[in-house]
Amino acid sequence: LFRGEFIFPTEGLAVNLEKTLQSLETDNVIKVARDASTPSKILFVELSDAERECGRENYDFYCFLIWPFIEASWLGAVSLMMLTPPAGQSEKVWLNVKSVQDQAQLLGKTLYHQGDLSYFEAVNKETLKNAYQRFEEEGIIIVAKSRDARVQPTLKLAAEWTPKRRDGAGTVVAEGKLWDFAERI
């Protein structure tokens, strides 16, 4: 989720995650329960007793560092709901990338002021651009770029990620692949 936000060692996700867990365990922030017969198998992770006693000071610090990025990814995913085409126009709707990202930022500001986002940093334009780049890489959105630099890129949701509309009312149905993705974030 954050491969465009942070620089990671090149050893791969599993190795980086294991090293991170070991470091947090060594620093007494978390306690990792492992299977006795298979030590590489993690049963569960919880806050250490020492971390609880100090009022979750270190854990909260890490959360405050990472949470704006989580919220920005969630905002990006939720903003993709705006790309649901009107009924009967599924293949015809291509929108300007910059305009969509501007509207996503406006949505983020609204959600922040309504209290649905905790960190205004989540509305950062560059972080939203990174989220949209990841969505393109994952095949959630399709971006069309012109060879002519004067022609702005356009985008649309990939067919399998496009939410359905309720018959008659035209409202977006709160289910499907995109909805589940946003919920998972």
C-alpha cells in the first residue's frame, strides 16, 4: 500500500516485515507469539506489557506517523466511487486525471471537516497522486495517455472494479470489489 510513499530495503516484503516485527519486539513495543513447533509462524501480535505501562507512548507515536498515509489511501479508494459512470454509459466515460484528483482532494477536505478523516495531511495532493498511481498499477483504474503533451491523460475504472447502480434510483450500491477494497484499508 505504501510502496510509493516510503523507501524499503530490496529484500522483499516478507523479510522487511519480519525485521520490523523483530525490531519492535526488541524495543519492547510489541510482543509476538509464535508457534512453538514452527517458530517462523506468527500466531498473534499484541502490545507488550511495558508498552501498556508507559501509556502506549511508542505505539501511538508510530500510529501518528503512519495514519495520515493510511487515510490518504482510504480517501483515494473512496474517491474512486466518483468514477462510477451514469447508468447506461459504462464504456463511454473517460475523465481528466487532474480534474478527478482535484475533486478527490475536495472530497477529502469535506470529509476532514465532517470528521471522517482525522488528519488534514491525508488530503495532500502528492499523496493522492501516489495512491492513484498504485491504483493504476493494480489495474483498478485504466489511464490513457496521449503522445501529444498538450492532451491531458484521462482515466476510468476498470470494468471489474466498477460499482453497480441501484435500479431506478441511480445511486451507487455499497458493495463489490471497490467497496471491499476501501473497507479493507
